[in-house]
Amino acid sequence: MIFGKLFRRIASVVVVCAALLIGFYLSLIISSDGLLPVEREATEAAIAHLEERGFSEDVVLLKHLARFRRNDNWLNASVEKENAYAATNFPFGIVTLYPDFFEYPSDNVERAAILLHESKHLWGEDEKAAYEYVWKNRKKLGWTREKYSGSLVWQNVRKQTREYAPILFVCDFNPGDDCTEQ
């Protein structure tokens, strides 16, 4: 008898918590807009590039978990940000792609680099881990210094990687420069 009451009490708490989480998630979705068709095409092309380059685990999250939006939901709007191409609401899988994501990358490779960064947030990783992962995997991505060093996205990501993961730029064989290049 007492276990039946306890079970009902626990079940009701679980149901209320689930309803609150679902309500919170829906409020994030409803308070922002979905991608336009041309934006969705560009996003899908960048994800396809990641798939071609062998980032299959990240692609699964981007294709099946991420819910792409084109502007801030109420939560993102309440947080100050600077120079962002995208933002991810973990653990809800909501990825906001700002206008700069579509305007500044020179091609799908650069958009793929940005999405690769966001996929790390979908995994629950912090900024340091996301920047470090993208920077260490840029050659596999096809995002090389030779081709992209003049692009704004390359310069911004390199600068932010130096801020978040400075250890990648401190080495004996290449003082003051990129230790991931030899």
C-alpha cells in the first residue's frame, strides 16, 4: 500500500518534470524562426561535406538531433554574444544560424567548419573543446591555410582558437605560430 502511494508520487513528479522540459523546449522553438529554403540548402550542403570527409558521428547529430533556427530564441536573446556565426542550446539540440553564417563563409567547407564546431556543443562540449577539435581536424575537413588564410571566417576562427586553446600555438618547433602544422 505504501509503495503504491510512493510510486504514484514519484510518477507524478516525473510527469510534471517532463511536461516542464517539453514546455521549455517548445518555448525555445516557438520564439524563433526556422530556416528559409535557401538557408536550409546551404546548411544541408555543409553537412553533406562533413559526411564526405568522414565526420559521421557529428553528422548524425546535425541531421537527426539538431533543430536549426535562423534567429535567436528568447533564451539566446537574453545572453550577450559577440561575433557569432551560430549558437547551440544544449541539451535541447537547437542550433541558431545567424546571418553571418550564410554571408561570410566563402563556401560549404567554411560553413562545415562552423557546423563541426556546433556539433561539439551538441555533444555537450565547451568552447575550448569545440575550437580545439575543429582546428585539429581542419585538414581532414579540407579547410587549409593555403586556401583559406585570407578568409574572414578563417581569421576569426584562428583568433578565437588562440584565445580558447592557446596550447595549440605554443611549441618549440614553430614558435608563436600553429603547432598543429609541421
